[in-house]
Amino acid sequence: MIIRRYLVRQVVSTSLVVVALLTLIMMGGRLIKYFGVAAQGRLDASILFSIIGYRLPEFLTLILPLGFFIGLMLVFGRLYVDHEMAVFNSSGLSRIQLARLLIPLTVIYLFVQTILMVWLSPWGLRQYEQLVSTQAVRTGFDLVRPKEFISSGAYTIYAGSLSEDRKNLKDIFFYQRAEKEGKPDVMILAKEATRVEIANETASIVDLIQGRRYEIYPGTPKYSQAEFQSYRLRLESDKEAKFESGEVEALPIAKLLAVKNDPVVESELGWRIFVPFSMIVALMLATALCEVSPRQGRYLKLFPALLIFASLIVALMAIKTRISKAEIGIWAYPAVLLVYAIAAALFSRKQKLAPKIKKQIQRVRS
């Protein structure tokens, strides 16, 4: 049907533009964060875009329903503003009938959302965690760049030169702030340093050669000094530099089904199964809330409608948290979706229901 092709083309093009814009905004903020981590030396700049690519499906699971809903609102609003809806109504097509023409497109969006949530997003999280665990998190002398002061946690490190394999350093300056009040800060100056590789060791081990070690008490003239020919230094990993993500969110769907009795697993399983059905609710809400007069403009009801749909996503996220704490069951997911679907159905029939309700109120008063 020509009308269906017209509507589908308008909704797809508009929703994709919205999705692209929202993705650019969200991923741009995340990219700035990663650039900051890379500037501190804790992340290899060459893997930044790999990380963004692996995290993209996770962000799309929330952006795609929102983009689809905004696309529907903008398209239906434009139909009212450009008087096209009046032409459709005069031809015997109501907005509900037009919405029915978009059901196949909604099913396609639902299918794409399901693929994202069930397979692509967990796979991307697993790849992201693997990439970060093997290369991204770097601490201690891994941070060192020649002739630059590098800070990581309580450490400040400087090296005059550095070998290509990062194992030999010269002209070392090392400063460590005290973890507890009243304890001394430590400053070490050394001519050379050699990295020591120890199996199953997470800390950085360095042998310093020909130097001095100072213990300094900030704010007081008190200090101690010791010279050494060889001194072994151990730098613990910076815990704040680690990236974290939920282990359950990265599990394949098969493993979730195998241990579905666990509350955390149950919440994640329900999230992946039921959230894609928000696409159907999006179509129903957009159909119910899109009506505007040509003088009002198509953006008049966009913001309040957006708040209503956003409240659905927030409610689903709150339910996920409650289920993970074993406070409610997985039935809460379809219950919330059903409540919003019923509300959308009532909104779409308000023009027919309002006169009837008014008559009933008048009869009761009389």
C-alpha cells in the first residue's frame, strides 16, 4: 500500500536520525571520559575506538526504543501540522488505522531490539572486558613516558629515558604520598631502574640502582635519608583505574537460563526478554499522544510525551533493581508494560469516552 510505504519511509528516516543524534551525544561523552583516562596513561589510545564499538550495542538497547518513539511522534505531529491527517480522515483513515499500518515496522524494530539485548550487547560487554583486562588497565611503571611527570593514585613518577621494551629506565624520580595521616611520604631518586617480571604478579616490581630514599613528613622539617646500591620497589595496581561492568550483563542467554533461579540472573533475564516489547507500547503511546492542531506545531506534545515514555524505561530499570534484590518477581516486567499499554489505549479513545463519561456524570447528578 502506498500509504504504508509513505509512513514507513518517514518513520524510519526520522527515527534513524534521532538514534544517530542520541548515540553521538552519549558516545561522545563516553569518548571524552576515555580520552581523559588515556591522557593519564592508563589506557592505550589505539584501542579507544574498539572500546566504543564494543560498548555501542549496550547503548543502543536504550537509545533505539527512545529514537523510535520520538520518530513516531514527529511524523504523526507533522501529519497534523501539514493537514495530511485531515486528508486521511476525510478518506476514511483514522490515526489508529494509520498506526496499524506501522505494526510490521514495529515488529521489525522489536526484532532488532531483541537481537541487541539477547546477543549483541552481552557479546560486546564480554569483548570489552577482555580488551580492558588485557591491555587497558595499566598502573605503576607502565605509565611512564620519557621526560614527563606521570601521576597515578598516590604515585608520581618521572624517567629521563626509557627503553623500547619499557624494562630499563634512567634518571628516576619517584614520589609516593602516605596513605594515612602521620605517616611519611616517600621520595626516591635513582640513576637506573629495571623491570622485574614475576609470574602471577599483579603489582609492578622494579629494581632501582644507585640512589637515595627520603621519608618526608609534610608540614614539618623532619625527614630521613638513606642511600642504596640496589633497592626493590613494589607498586600495587591502582584500583581506581579499573573498569567495571556487571558480570551477569555479559553472560550469554544460555548461561542465564541455566541459573535462572538466582534473583540477579532473573532480573537480567526478564530485562532482555520483556524490554523489547516497549516498542509496541511506543507505537500505542505515540498514537494516543500525537494529536495537535496545526497552529500548535508538532513539537507541542513531544516533551510531555517523551517524559511519559521515559518514565516507562525508568520504571523497567527500577524493577530490574528490585528483582535483583528479590523484592518482587519477574512478573513485574509484563505488568508495567501492560499498565502503560492500557493507559495508551485509554488515551487514544479519550475523544469517544469523554462525552459518554460526561453524560453519565450528568445523569448521576440529575
